[in-house]
Amino acid sequence: WLRYPPVADKMLQASYRYHVSALMVPSSDATLNIARQELLNGLSRLLQTQVPATATLRQDETVIAGTAQQCPLIAQANIAGLLKAAGNEGFMIVPKILQGKRCLLISGNTSIGVLYGVFHFLRLLQTAQPIPVQPIISAPKIQLRMLDHWDNLNRTVERGYAGFSIWNWHTLPTYIDQRYIDYARANASIGINGTVLTNVNANATVLTPAYLEKVKALADVFRPYGIRVYLTARFSAPMEIGGLATADPLNDSVRGWWKEKIKEIYSYIPDFGGFLVKANSEGQPGPQDYHRTHADGANMLADAIAPYKGIVIWRAFVYSHDNPIDRHKQAYDDFVPLDGQFRPNVLLQVKNGAIDFMPREPFHPLFGAMPKTPLMMEFQLTQEYLGQGTSLVFLAPLFKETLESDTYSKGAGSTVAKVIDGSVDQHMLSGMAGVANIGNDINWCGHPFAQANWYALGRLAWDHTLSSEQIAEEWLRMTFSNELTFLKSATRLMLESRDIIVQYSNPIGLHHIMGTGHHYGPAPWVNNQHRPEWNPVYYHKADSTGIGFDRTATGSNALAQYQPAVRRQWEDIHTCDEKYLLWFHHVQWRFRMKSGRNLWEELCYQYYTGADRVTGMQHTWESLRPFVDPQRFAQVTMLLKIQQQEATWWRNACLLYFRTFSHMPLPADYTPPD
Ligand code: GCW
């Protein structure tokens, strides 16, 4: 989205040229130098002319970017009142007459605020918007806006579908790939200000001096773009690389080891962000190995890192094999009793739903249930359970669905968004992370539409009130074209894509029926894994009477983890939102659905409609041929063909399998595959 192609509408380009007659970016720091460079580069390409950079104000229509501290003109501009609302990282763009000349000011209280403002200004031009005549003021609603890379040091990426890791540990620290710089630009352009470089499942090697030197090189590249580096900290690091016999968080040698390690890290990276920790989950070590709690573990690290103003992001994604009744419940059971026990520099990072990044899941019951602990959102950009690298699925609607869900924790209106931005429980720390979908593929994310998910995460972390439609349209305008005919169809294509994959893979609240291990394609029949919750049959529970997971009081009672107002929405089989029906209920095959169809017929209808709609996506895309360059057009065409095959596969496999329980007929026009 930072391609900066020439503005296609020549009248508009002429007007932009008129309104951007000169550039003034007084600067004495690296961030503002970047802001100037980005403006010069972006404008010369968009406007197809070299906008002169000036050190003194000489003419009307000068764009001035800077902070009051570095630019006396801005200091005299009488905008201090407006700037207050911009906070530490925000910006304002405001037209002003200065020294008798019409100017456009892009300012902030900090250099990074100015850089964000510059990217916003460029976005206005990229998306064919008018030059502002009224002040724009914008500040992020969430403090930590992060990408979590699941990248291993051998450059494989866990659940990565876009090639290998972009971090080339072999050539670091000396060789700085241009990609690191472009990565930082892309992130800064959408306000992302933190990156966790390593996989939550990685070993502790990254904490050794040889690797810290490499991490430092990346941190040095990212710093002027406002991006802090974080690392995963394997809980057993004191044993793995420290030679200790234990990693018990209450042991003095262990505490001392972490103190020294952290001191060492900060000697390389003075603004190191902190640690992300996966503990006692899926076989990872953790404090429970020593009969300590998650709070004991997190606090030990938090105490050691506090003097440097670092933070600890502790993950709530935990489930174990000895909890066979319902994995849905474990995180809540483990963490709610610990509310109030975490240090102030600990955030708990919670996945959007209680199972695992499903195509659709209700919001995680932890949101709203731990008022004394700042909860951070973990979304997944890499489409582990959503068709991976071959499917066009725009995730903003999924993110928004979770963010707008009402937890009722402090009465109506306590949405998940307001829990995580800290406003419901008055937290100072707040965060949203996306598990990155970036790899070394030539187009970064594999599927040409996958970048939209990276983009959406950044935009929503900055402002969760943006609509999916706004985000899709912005991204399409910058990435493809400002043509209205194109935008109309392409926006709809993106907005419908997530519902479509739900329909043809996991409709009516079905979940986790993907191929075991790789999670690609359907495998609802699998029942041979030694851990019950790794078997799809554990989740759909189809039998001769019906299908679905009873999570009401007659079943696992996971519903009891939600506030009564939420519970009431879902606990009655007759009023439960049908999109979650089989998530919360075991439903008889002949149950009457709102459509008038019985459950089996509805299941057939959903699978058929979903698969047909992928054919519709193909037709829509075909109609967009005149607006897209041949290379990307062909890529998406081929990928949609794969998606069409996948959708048919999902439909046929699931219906043929579930029919062995329902014993009811398939739709009359159905021809079984050869
Ligand atoms: O979604 C599951 C994935 C694992 C992942 C785990 C987690 C990093 O299948 O690959 O491990 O969640 O989030 O920790």
C-alpha cells in the first residue's frame, strides 16, 4: 500500500500540485528525516513532479511538518490547544496562515506523531481525498500496537504461509536487508509500534549474546520508525542457556539470572520493549512445573524488567490434556482467580476466542472477567484455520465482530474494544497484537489480498471504531485503484469473504473440524489423536440424534463464564444466535431453524451456498480485469480457483461425513464426487 503510483485523475493531480507547492520539514532527528524522505518520495511519485524542499517559508501552499520544539513556525502557530488532544503519538493536520502565507501543518507532540501524520497525509492523496480544510486530529486508542512473529531462528515460520522468515539471522547484524526498512515503513504507516521477533514456541537461543547483537541491529533500524523490539522468553531459559538446574520463579538464582540477562539485553537495546511468554501451554515450560502460578512466573520477569520500564506480555492461551471436558473453559479457570495479583507492568494477552482463531467464535470469556488486569487482544493475521495462503479472506469483519461484542462486565456497552483499550476498567496499559502473516515471499504475505489483514490490524489498533468497509476501501484504493466501479465490487468481495469461508467450512457454530495438525481442509472424522481435544470429533459431537457442543448447564457449562446478560443471549436453543448455535448446543437433526429448514437441511444449505458464493467471487474478480495489472490479476484468479476447489472439498467432505449420522438426504440436485 505504499506503492505511490501517479495520481490517475489528472485534474486531481493538478489540484494536489497546486496545494503542495513546497515542503518544509525542519529536522534534527532520524524520525523527522524519515518523514521528510517519505514525503519527498511519496509526493514525487504521486504528483509526478519534484516538490521543492525549503528551509524558509517563501510561498503559499507550503506543507510544513514538524514539532513545535524543532520548528519555530509551528511553535508560533497557536495550535497548542489542538495538540493536547494528540497525546504522545498522535498528530494533527491543520490549514493555517503563517506569515501571511497559506500553509498546511502536519504536527504532533513528538517526532513519531509527525511521522504518523505524514503517512496520514500521504494516504489522503493516495486515496483521492481532498486536501483538508478543517483540522484533523488523531490519537491512537490503544497503546501497544503490535505484530507477533511466530518466526524460528532457522527461518521457518510456525503457521506461516508466505515463505520463510524475513529475519535473516545468518547475515545479521552486518547486512541490513532493505526489507527491514520497508517493513518498518509499512508498520509506521499504520501506527504499529512494536514487534515480537520470535515464535512463542521458540527455544531460548535468541537470548544469547550472539543473537542479541543481531536483535540490536534490527532494533536500530526500527527505532526511528517508532517501533520497539520485543522477544519471546522461554520460561526454561535459565536452564537452557544459563546452566541452572531449575527455572522456578521463586528461586533466588533464577531471579538473579533473569536480572542479569535483562541488564545484558538493555545494554544492547536501551529501549527494548519486553517479553512475550507462552507458559504451560502445549508442552511449553512454565511456573506450574514448579507448582507456582502464572502470576508468580509473570511477576518474577516483571520485577526484573521494571527498572528499565519494560513490560511482560503473558499469554492466556493455555490448555492441557488433563482437562478433557471442555478446553473452552481452561484459560478462564486458570486466570480469573489471579486477577489483581499481577504487577502493573504485566499485560495478559488473550486470543479473541476461547478455542483458537476459528473462522468464527464468540468472544473469549476472559474479556470483562479480570477488571484488575490489563487484557491485550491477540488476533491472528496468518490464516491458520481460514484457508491459509490460498484463500481470500478479509479479517476486519472478524476483528470487528469481536471488538464490538458486549461483555456487559460493567453493564451494557462494556464492549471488548473498551475492555482492551482500558476505558472500562481505567487501565494505563493497553494493547492489541496480530500474529504476523509476513514472510519472504516477493509480495510479503503470499496471497495478494493477505496484506489487507496486516493493514486492518494496524488501523484497528489505532482506532477500533473504523468500519471494515472504510478499511477495505482505503486499502484497495492504495493497493489497486481509485476507480469507483472497481471499488464498489472489490470492497464487497472483501467484506463478504469471511462470511463465505464460515459458510463453506464451519457454518452454524461448528469449529475445529479442520485437518489435524496442519489445520488445512476438512477432517471432521478424525478421532485418533491421543489428546481428546486434538480430535475434531471432540468439537462437533455428531451422533444419530444431532450435532454440536453442549456448553449450557446440561453440558460443559462454559456459558457460566459469561455475564448473565451474555449467557441469556446464547443459553436458550430457541433464541441463540444461529451463528453460534452448534458452538453452544447439541441440536437435533430435525430442529426447526429460523429459515424454516430443519438443521440438516440448513447445514446443506449453508455448505452449498458457501461453495456457490466462491464461484460468485470468481465472477466478481473476473469483472475487475480492466482495473488490475495482469500479474496480480492472474495470481488472484488462480488462487480463487484453488479456493473454489477447497470450498467444494469442504462441502462434500463435511456433508458426506455428517450424513452418516443424520441419515437424511442430500439436496436433490447433488451429484456426489467421483
Ligand atoms: O493456534 C495454535 C497453533 C500453534 C500455536 C498455538 C499458540 C504458536 O496451532 O501453532 O503455537 O496456537 O498460539 O501458542
